[in-house]
Amino acid sequence: MKVIAAGLATAALAVAPVKATLSAPGHAPKIRTKWHYTLRVTQGGKPAAAKLTAQIVDPIGGVHLLQFGSTTRNIKNFPIEGVFRDYIIWPSDSDGIGLTLRFTIRTGAKTTTLKYHVTPHS
């Protein structure tokens, strides 16, 4: 009986939708300071394994990969397990410019995209 119940739970989890949420301290980050954000990915209420690509889209359509913390490692197909925390230091030349953060989350064959609009300021 336990084997059947475990199999049903696994099957239910496989069809549960993937939910991705972004927590950030607002849409007007201050330039030249750390702006922390948290991305959570769940499936059936439990942390889900995913591959994350994080980008900034500028007003003229340019797409720029974010780098992880203070490293030079791009956040492209970056493996995560449920929660991803990082920060962005917005440069001075982004002051007053409307930008879009775009997070692409792949879990198996499913792809989810989150967009978050910001306008950095001094």
C-alpha cells in the first residue's frame, strides 16, 4: 500500500504547476548600492530544481546577462534548488532609465518567465 501511495504522490507532483515568485525591495533601486532580491521556485508547494537565466533588458531592446554577486560568472542556465538570492549594484549611467529584469526559469520541459520593471535613481 505504501508503494502505491508514494507513486500517486510522485505522479501528483509531476503534474503540479511550477510557481516562481520574485521578492525585491521596490521598483526604484538606488544606484551604487547593493539591491538584494530573492527568487523562489516551487512545484506542489515544495522547492523545485531549476535552471535560471537572469537578464536586464534596456529601453532600446538590448539584453544584458546579470552576473552573480561580485563575480564575473553570468547567471545563464544557473542551477538552483528552490531559492536563489543575489544582489545588483546599479551603475551611475542607469540613473533615471526604465529597465526590465527578466528571469527565465526552466524546470524540466517547462519554461517560466518573470519580468520586473525598475528605474534606478541617485
